[in-house]
Amino acid sequence: MNNIIDKGIKYIFEALQANTSLLELYLHFNPINNLGASYIAQALSYNHTLHTLNLDYTIINKDSADKIYNSIAKNKTLKTFNLNFDAH
């Protein structure tokens, strides 16, 4: 865990929109919440390089996870996506 919060996620995924080399990104066990999830969903609409994204054990809720899933449906390069969340 790197303790990356939503502000850090914003910068990571702004860079990811123009990424042409990063293939795997592991952000599991970070306190990423729904604001961070919106940055992730937006970036996945633009990124055509990332193959693996792991968001296990973040604090993203189901509604925000659905936004990410909708972006993934449009993304043709992401092959592995992990997201376990506590639905409360």
C-alpha cells in the first residue's frame, strides 16, 4: 500500500490518458474512493495501452464500480481487471 488518495489518483490517471508504455497498474489496498473511481473511469475511456488494472480492497462503492465497468466495456486493450469491494 502506498496510501495513494484521490488527488494522487487524479494525477496518475491524467497521465494514463496519454500513456503509451505502461501495461500494468496495481493500486490495490489504497484508500481510493468514489472520486478517484470517476478519474479512473474517465481515463479508461482514453487509454489504449493498459492491459492490467488492480483495484482490489479500495473503498470504491458499487455505483462507482459500475462507472468503471462501463468504461471498460469501451476499452479494447484492458484484459485483466480486479475490484473487490465491501458492498455496504
